[in-house]
Amino acid sequence: MTQLRKQIAPVQIANTKDEEGKLRQGKKSHLTNILAQKTQEEPSGSFDVRVLDDGKQVFATSGASVVCSGTDHSMPPCDHEEADTRIVVHLQDALESGCTTCLVRTVDTDVLVILIGKYHFLASKYPSADIWVAFGSGKNFLFLHINAICSTLGKEKSTALPVFHSFTGCDTTSSFFGKGEKVGWEAWGAYTEVTDAFNFIVEHPHAQITVDCQEFQMLERFTVVIYDKTSSSGVGDEARKELFCQKNRTMENIPPTQQALLQHTKRAVYQAGIWTTCHQAQQQTPTAEGCGWTLDAETKSWVPVWSSQPAAAKAVSELVKCACKSAAGCGGRCSCKKASWKCTELCSCKSLLAWKGLFSSAGDILRPKRSSLSNINFEQLVFVRGNMHLLGYKEV
């Protein structure tokens, strides 16, 4: 018996195109190439279902219902919004109906990752399951054997793969600026402890993540490793300071702030929760509000929450510019002094001495002197360095 299953209803997928942020979308082809190297097998037998001869069945989803042809078999209603996850519902039903060798046709890396993540769950219920993926098109078309890939990766890594994929960048979550999944895969190999955090999220779908929980601290360390495998820092903000000050990294090549990473993690956990529960026909997915997303009141569309911190521009204007005009120097009402920040050339007092005490010149850039740099003012300093034009500064 051959079964053909097809999604015919349109599916709405959130658009998460970033603004000028540190987290942006990246290519997924690298991950597919990595996974393709895990198997060199070719499928046995034929998967040709172009002609619906006797004994062949067609299942097609239409909204929440499933339309069947060639059988009286019925499937329960499904509330999944994405065709990617509905594939697992159909696959599970096919295995339940007695099918053993199953082929999924897709060009989407997300589908491949979902199937790898759910393989051990399916294999525990259907030991004879032999799952294949016909991936790509044209000269890039290939067959991928899910059984062989999962055997090579091992159970823990296979199960954790969907969380890794959502954290490093997929259709609905951003990737780290300039860091594709190939870099993320190498970082996973260098910091294998993060697998425990990934699998915690698998076992606790839609878990509430905070900066104090152990899983977030492991993900924070993993992010640091993505940017610099030699860094000993486990905290993103500390690593930002280290890479910026000691290794002369540009602002585009340092990790996101802790608060920005927390919001990114919430989005990744939300997406991973949808994937890891995709074997359930009724997922009853919770609202995305508070999970790194917010509903825009005007457009009625979901937009990412990039950080819970106040806008840097406002903080900088309050911390690095004072209006003191006294020839004797700044007094007790100086806004810079109140914020524990030294006056700069941008201030009305034009304290050149203070400017020299805060920065040292090297080539065409300004480097902060470590003696004058604290954790409190570091983020403001980074913003100032890249946005002098917003504060009225003109080079001479």
C-alpha cells in the first residue's frame, strides 16, 4: 500500500526581517550540508506515486481537516498553523496504519530538522520505521536517510537539533550577525555542555526562561563560544567588553547584550516548543506575547522584541552630554557626574583633558582606556563610538 499526503491549504508564517540589529536571518544550506554528510545511503525500492493504482491512497490537508481518497480511514482535526509540523502528524498516522518505509519530499531545512528531532520518539513507537527525505531540487537533489543520520548523531544530539536550529536561526528566528549555522555547529562541538540546555527545552516545551536560570546561562556561554572559542567569559556582557577592549573587535563582531539575547532565546524556545510537540494533532500553542514577540497595535502583526532595555540613544544623550558652562569646571549638578561618567569633548564644558583621560587614539579609531571603563557605562560607550553623528559630533 502506498500513501501520498499533501498540504493544499496556505500557511501563514511570520516575517522576521530585522532592522539594523545584531540578530539577522542567515542561510540554512550549511546545516543541510552538514547533515547530508551523515549518510551516504540510497533508498531501496520505488517511491513513485504518480499513478493512483488500486491500493494507493491520498491524504490532503485542508484547513483543520484532512481529505482522504481511496480509503475510509479518517484523521482527527489538526490545529497546526505550519505545514512543516503537520508532516509529522501525517507521518505518524502512516506508521500507525502499517506503513514502514516512508518518504517525505521537501526543500525546507526546517522539515529535515523536525524529522531528525522526532525520529527517536517515532522509533520507540514504531521500531520498523524507515524514514527518508527527498531533499532539494535539480542538481542539488538528494535522498537523506533519517535513520542513518540519527544513528550517527546519537539520541541526545538528534533530539536537541530542533532547539539548536531555532537558536542559531530558522524561518522565524534570527541568526547571529555574521555567524551562520556552520559556525554554530562548530561551537556546539567545542561546548557540548549546551546539549543539556537544548534537551531541557525539548522536555519542557514553552518553558519560561530568565537570566538567572541555568539553561539560559549555558546558552549565554554557547553564544560567547560562537563569537570566540578562546574566551573564558560565560556572560555575554562581560564577553562584549573583553572582545571590544582587549581584542579590538568591531561592534558588529561582539555578542548581543544579555537582554537582547534573552529575548532571542524566548523566540527560539517558542518556536522549538511548536516543533517538539508537533506529534500532537492539537498543540494548543500559547500566545507569542511575552515570548520575544509583541503584537503591533497598528499593523496587527507580530514583531520581535529586541531588548527590554531602554533605547540606547536616550541613555547616551543623558550620560555623555552635559550643559555645564562654568569656566571653573562642572559642578554638582553636572549630569555626567550624576551618572558617574566622565565629561567628553561632546559636552558643553569641552573638557579636552577629560576626553584624553577616557580615550586613547590609535589610527582612525578611539579606544577606551580600561582604567576609565566600567561595566555600567560600557554599553553607552559602544553606542557612542558607532553613532557620533547622532550626537552632533563632527570629525575635524
